[in-house]
Amino acid sequence: MIDAPTLLHLVAERVDVAPDHQLVAPQVLRSQALELLFAAVSRGELTEADALERHDTMTRVKVRSLGDRVSRRVARQIAREHGLASTTYAEYLAVTRLQADVFVSVDPAARARAQDVVPVGSVDQLSTGIG
């Protein structure tokens, strides 16, 4: 399971995901990543050309998108149990719980929130095949 910041990290750092790993995420992953790219351009951190290149590259990263009734129900349950303000973040944790071995994020805050809910992994595990 990866989140939007991690997808962008994989693209920016040209991380090759080991072939024995299947990336999964909620259906909102690519929209959230596009939003992050847009914000980075607005803040002057990326040029429009760089953002478009990263967007193109991220659309070629194989990610299994999930968002069925069960994962949404589990997201709601996780949000309530852990006092989250919305179910958006909880969807990542729900899909992790239901479909993935570990939650991987480059965002330290996301990793910290996830530790009490699901197993947490690292980007290194994705590229080396360890895990």
C-alpha cells in the first residue's frame, strides 16, 4: 500500500519497485498525487514542465486501485476507532488491512498514524524485494 506522497517519491527518485511487489492503493491515489503536483507548482517548487513529466510517469506506475464497499466500510470503522477527522486517510489504512502486507509512506506523520493500525514498511522494502 502506498500513498500519494510515496507515489510521487517513487517517480521523482526513479525507484524501481521489485517485481515481486504489487502496489495497491485506494482509487483516490492518482487524484491526490495530481493535487500534490499542482500545489508544488503553485508554491514554485516544481516547474509546470517537471510536474507534467512526473504526472505522465506516475500514470505508468502499476498500482492496483481499490475502493469497494467493504474497504469503505472498514475505512469508516478505522476513522471512528482512531479519532480521525475524515475517512480519506482511513481508506489507505483500510486497503492496507484488507489487501496489503504493509503501509508505505515517505510522510513521517502518516507513518506514525498508521503504526497503531497496520504494519508499516519502508520505500527500501519496495525496491529491494525485502518484506
